Amino acid sequence: MTEQQLKDKRIDVVKNFYAKLDQADASLLDLFAEDVQLFFPKFGTAQGKSSLGELGKRFALEIDKIQHIQDEFRFVCDGDTLVLEGQMRGVMQNGDRWPTSQTGSHHFCTVFEFDALLIKRVSIYLDPDFNLEDKKRVNNYRQVVKTEENKA
């Protein structure tokens, strides 16, 4: 397999991961090495497929539906590392939809490290305050943006 073919197959693995995640398909665990290393904000760092399951259970406490917008995915690959920048939307358990018109979009970035075609490390970078319940920080950063816009 050429380097380009391997890169393309890994991109397909990542797209498959997000498709399975959006469908709450537990077979997504088949895409990972047994001793996968995981990082997620507020969850921390963990190891093993069971940690992915635990994170999924915690997500389900808050999120009813999630959709990763695959048409917006952007990939950067270097060796065994693949970085994805993307956007997503969803519905909280209480029915609130996100992103809202206030936020415009909900971006995320994920770093994947592969062993052949299995994901051996995944670090997910996003703000888990999906529906902007952290009003103090939202207002603080919104004010900075408005101030900067007024200077321009």
C-alpha cells in the first residue's frame, strides 16, 4: 500500500468513526486498539476501550443527538498522525439545540494517532459547554469579541 493509500484509508476510518458515533453505534470500538489512549476536556486522560465507553455514557447523560458535519471536515496528515478540524450540531437531553444563532457553529479539533488502520490515540479538543450554560464565560468572551470589533 502506498503512503497516499494509507492516508486515504485512515481518513476513511475517521469518517467511519464519526458516522458510527452519530448513530450511537457501539461497533465504533472496533476501530480502536485495545490500549487506546484518550483525552477529552473535563474527562481527562484515560486508556483502553472501556474509557471510550465510559465517555460515551457521560455524553448520553447530556446529549440526545449529535451530528458531525462531514462536508466541513478538514484533514492534516503527518506520518501516523491525522488531525481533523470539524463542526458539529446536536440536541441536548432537555431538547435544546446547538449551536444556537448566538454561536453560529460548534467547532472541534481531534488528533488521531494510528497503528496501521487502528486508532491508538485520540485527543479531542472542544468546548463541552454545547448549549452555552457557562453564561459567565460566554459573556466574558463575547464582550472581548465585541470590543475588538468596535476597535476595527
